[in-house]
Amino acid sequence: MLKLKNINTFYGNIHALKDVDIEVTEGEIITLIGANGAGKTTTLMSISGIVPPRSGEILFMDKAINHFRPDTIVALGICQVPEGRHIFPYLTVMENLDMGAFLRTDKDNIKKDLEHIFDLFPILAQRRHQPGGTLSGGEQQMLAISRALMARPKLLLLDEPSLGLAPLVVRQIFEIIEKINNESNTTIFLVEQNANLALKTAHRGYVMENGRIMLTDATENLLLDENVKKAYLGM
Ligand code: ATP
């Protein structure tokens, strides 16, 4: 579904991604783990066209997208939930969700998707008229994911969904991430600092260090890898 081929991304003269190769197959959850500053967010930003790579190629459904604008990339079916949520705090929950569907014209399906989202996150239905900024951190994360789902993405890019949330809420969010993957066949690209949780949720994983992919394997193998255990799982 998605192929990053030899991607190099820069911020001015900071070389953030170095010859990055990543493949995502339709229907799977893949995770990218790594320390602070490894280049995980930059990888998502490169895919979604916000920080386009200087060289290399990104193919989505066999189409090169690395020169496309971010809104074109969203329209093709790639949606990013940014680190820190970035919901619209002064808009209500409903208005935030409407913003997610702004590129769509299929009104009947939008209504169905909204019902599905309220099934996934009943708390958002209860809070639908409340300004987004008054929600708890966990509820804001649910809203950010839901807003992305309103675009009916084929590929959902999640940046640190566990950040700053209590363990119980994190567990809830990750259960729903698995449900979204299972039930609506949405492919998921998960960036996480919580390597243990990410590797238990995803099917395959990539380990990034200093802008380079150092290791990739099925997550059950990464969980047993001595270097991964030492560096990322605190074992
Ligand atoms: P974290 O887990 O802390 O979010 P990360 O793995 O997502 O880290 P990135 O945010 O992608 O890492 O950063 C990769 C590198 O690019 C780091 O060296 C970082 O300092 C640098 N960088 C990121 N954003 C910018 C920017 N806007 N301008 C300049 N350098 C940046």
C-alpha cells in the first residue's frame, strides 16, 4: 500500500531522515519505534507532505506522492493524527468532527461514519455539544482519532497516541486502535515511544535511530530481540 524508498528529509541543513525504506501492507498495523529525536515524527510528516523529502520516492497505491500537497494526500486516503492532538479547542466536538469530513461530499456515508464513531467512542456522543478544549486529554485523543476517521482514510498515521495519558486511558485508546484496524480494515502506521505497547499492538515494526532504520521484523521477533529489549523495553 505504502512504500518509502530511500527517503532523505532535511530541516535546513539538519539531515533528519537518512535513506529510509519502509513498506506498509494493506490491512496491517505497523509501528515505528525509536528514542526522542530519532526521526519518527519527521517520517510521518514526509508521508503526509508537510515536510517533503529532498530525495527518494514515496509510493501510495503505486502512485508517487512525494511531490503532492498535504490536502491532495489527504484526499487520496492518508490521514495523520498529530502528536499533541491539535483539536480545535473552541469548536464543539461535532464541529471538530465535521472538519474531518470537509473534503467529502457523500452526505449519507458521513452520517453513517458519525454513528460508527459514536459507537466506538460513546463519550464523544455525550459530549458532542461541548467545546473540544473542555475535554480531558484522553477524550481529546479520541476526538483527534475520530476527526481523522471522518475523512475515511485508507491509511491512518498515528503520532504518539499514548503521550501524556494515564495508563488506563492508554489501554482504552489502544484497544480502539486495534478495533479500527480489524473492523474497518483501516491500515495503521503507529509512531510510539511506548515501545512495549506499540510492539504488542502492531504486526510488524521498524526501529529507528538517528534518522536511519536499524531493524525491521515481525513484532513477536522484535519483542524477543536482545538489543530491542535493552534499548527500548527496559529489560
Ligand atoms: P520525538 O519522539 O521526540 O517526537 P522523533 O523521533 O519524532 O522524536 P523528530 O521530531 O522527527 O524525532 O526529529 C528528528 C530530528 O529532526 C531531530 O534531530 C530534531 O531535532 C529535528 N527536527 C525536528 N523538527 C525540526 C524542525 N522543525 N526544525 C529543525 N529541526 C527539526
